[in-house]
Amino acid sequence: MKKTAFLVTLLIVSTFMGCKQKSRSQTEIPAKNISLYANPVIPGDFADPSVIRVANTYYAIGTSSEWAPHFPIFTSKDLVNWTQTTYAFEKTPKWASSSFWAPELFYYNNTFYLYYVARRKSDGVSYIGVATTKNIENGFKDHGVLIEYGSEAIDPFVMEDNGNLYISWKAYGLDERPIELLAAKLSNDGLKLVGDPFTILKDGNLRGIEGQYMVKKDGFYYLFYSEGACCGSKCDYDVRIARSKTLQGPYEKYTKNPILTANNTWKCPGHGTMVKTTEGKWVYMYHAYSQKSDIYTGRQGLIDEIVWDEKTGWPIPKSNVAPSKQNESPYNSVQNIASGFHDDFNNNELNKSWQWDFRNAVPNVTIDNGKLLLSGQTKETNLAGTALTVRPFYGNYTIEAGISNKNESLKGLTVYGDANQCLGLGVVDNNIIAWQVKNNERKVLSTVSIEGYKMLQLKISMKNNECHFYWKDEGNWKPIKLEGESTINGAFLPQWDRSPRPGLIQYGKSEKPAMFDYFKIAYNP
């Protein structure tokens, strides 16, 4: 029997749940056939994606916000089928405290660069850091803060122009002026600013601008950017473009902006980057909310082919070029049918799908002979416990877990927004407890007393924000009644920039772990 015990911050193995995965014998879809797929290509919460190509491999990275490990990295050979291979940071960089947003991948001089946003510990302000690696599968070495500017500097983008490196970003706090997109020259090693910042574009509409990407083509610098509110149920994000004969500007805005906006399937598209395929096609990867599951699955990873107007030179999403064929275009197609996820803990290492709220708990995980033992060190203000969670692909799902130990800690399932906005179902000794944490209060919703068990199975069903709770030790599932009701409304769970996540939880002393036999999520789209 092989036993593996560790802090979860050291874990990186296995494969990403639910994304369409290929065996080596499967035929890859060439990038020239990118119109033959359905969005999202990276389902679930994957905001602010950055995509690059190195030789014949594509790499994509996205915002991880308050989840650790930080910044999931995916690889693909065709821009359609993606597999998560690693995270940029297994451990939190020393200077940063939270809010890991808007990572930017850049490949230069046989080195992978990561420019990213995080809040600085010393003052809680979001600034831009930089990290490097020669082998992206081994994670990144952090070099600390690169850009400290105004009252906030976020959304980095880097490009090479005439042998020089330039970085652009979104800046706040510039006197009484509106938000601006700024840029400056980088050193040859990409690790420090060497030029004075200059303005690329100002927020003339006073709606907010961010998420910029720049490409030089046919004598013009084309600037893709997002305008509006990025996040939450009241978002109004869209994608716009402008161009200039020089990097410094002035930039002329496209008269037909926005080029990507809401449709019947997706809403609030934005904050993306482009990549050129081996066949010479341009593809824009960006995020958007599903009109159906909305904020309960977060901003998902989509792609759209970009074509360049032969007369005007302006870049246009292919889905906007042929309205009569909208159902065939990537942006307007239906979502992929994502498979569920089942973890029976037989790999002796934690599946890469799992993440946790690093601000409020440091999980301790042991995987031993098909059992997962979970506990952790939690903040004193943490009323929820230690949660291991996965990214949901749809808003309607059921989760199950098997529990085979008894102690005074709560052991069970959770739907987790953060440590102050979550709910769950667990067992303490011989009592099954449905609970929630809301408004700084932990509340028991129902208690069911049971006799002894060898393996107790718990289930939570989420449908249209309504949670139903079930249990069984043998026989059929038994519903749990909640103070005269059978469900609880989960509308309080979503956070403004990320979706709530289902998973496992332990609430109690670290020496009293929860023991799980399996975890399963099944979708009901």
C-alpha cells in the first residue's frame, strides 16, 4: 500500500475534468477546421484568457481569482480540444495576497513570460507582476512587482515591435482623468520598465475600458479592447477595436463598434487575445457568460475566427461576416456537452481539477488506498471549514460523496462561493446536518439522526438555484426536509468575479479529518 500525505499547495498532477480529452490514438482536428466545433472550448470559469502558439502547440491561461493553485494552464494542438496540464504557481508569490487576475502569456528568446495581476500584501492594491520559465510544465519563477502605477494597474499585454518589447495596461487613479490604457517600453529581458508610460486610449464613453490586445498588420496597429462592466449578473461587456499608424497613436475607433456583443447564447463577451494558426488563420480567444447558466458557471473560454476586410483592413469576427450562417459560427453555436467528473481517489495524487479558497484555508490532504482524507488550517473568521472544489460547467448539477469515518468534525459536500457564502450537507458522528453560512452567521437548516453506518452517501442537487439535499446508507436516496421546505435558494452564492463551486468540505479540528470514498458531479443541462 502506497501512502501519499502532503499540503495541497504542493499538488500538481492528473488531468482537467470534463474538457474534451484525446487519447494518443485519436485524430487531432487541424486548426483550419475551427468552424466545425461548438463553444465553449474551455467550459467553466476561465475568465480573461490569454493564448499563444509555440511551434505546433497552443497554450492558454486564465484568471484564477481567489482559488489556488493560481492560474490554470491548458494546452491544445487544434484550439478546440484543451487539456489542463499545470498551474503557473503552486505557491502564492511572496508579495501577493489575493485577486489573481488577467494573466498574460508571452514567449520570447526561448522563455515563457507570465505578466499577471495580484493584490499586494502591503497595501491591498492590485499591481502587475512578472514571472518566467524555460519549461511551462514546471511552473514559473516569480520576479515580483513590475508595474506599480496609479491607484490600480491591471490587465497587462506584451508585444514585440521593431525589436523592442512593450507592455500595455489599464490604469486608474490618474488625477481626475478617466480610465486609460497606457503602454511603456520594457527592458530586453522583459523584467522591468525602461521607458516613460504613454497613453494609448482614454475611456471617452466613461463605461470603463480594459482587456486590451494589440497586433500590427499591414501598416496599422490594431487595438482590441473591452468596454463596459465585465462581471456579475448586470454586466454589459463588449469587444471593440481601434487602429493607428503608430504605436503611440492617435487611435481611430471602428465606426461599427462593438464587434462582439451579446446574442441568444452568450452575453458580455470580452477580454481576449488573438493567435495565428499554423495555417495562417487568426483566432480570438475571449470569455463570455452563458445566457442559460449565467454567473453560476462564470465566464467561460470561447474562440472566434477573425477575418480581415479586404477593402478597409478592419478585423471582423467571422460570426459577424455571414449573418445568414450564424448557427454555423463558433460564437453562436451551442455549448459542448461537457461530461461529468468522478474521482475515486485511486491515483495517490490529487486530481488537477481540485482548487481551494487559499485566503481562508490551507488544506491538508492524504490520499491512501482509494480514500481521501481532508482537513486544514483555517482562519479564525472562517465559518465554513476547508473546502476542495471543482469548476462547474453547467448551472444545474448533482454532486455526491461517500463518507466512511466517524468523528466530531463535519464531513460532506458544499456549494461554495466563499467562506461567508456557502451551503452544504455533512455528517457529524451520527447526525446528518444541512447548513449554510451567510451574513457572518453559520446556520443549521436541518438535522437527521441516523444509526451507525459503514459508508454514508450524501447528495446535493442544484437546479435553477434551488438546492435539494439527500442521503442514504443503503437502499434509495432519502430527501432531507428543511424547516417545512425541501429546498434552499442558492442565489446568494455567486461572487462578482467568479462562480460558486461544488466540492468536498471538512469543518472541525485538523486532527479530525473527513474521509471520502468518492466524489461525483453529473450535469443536467
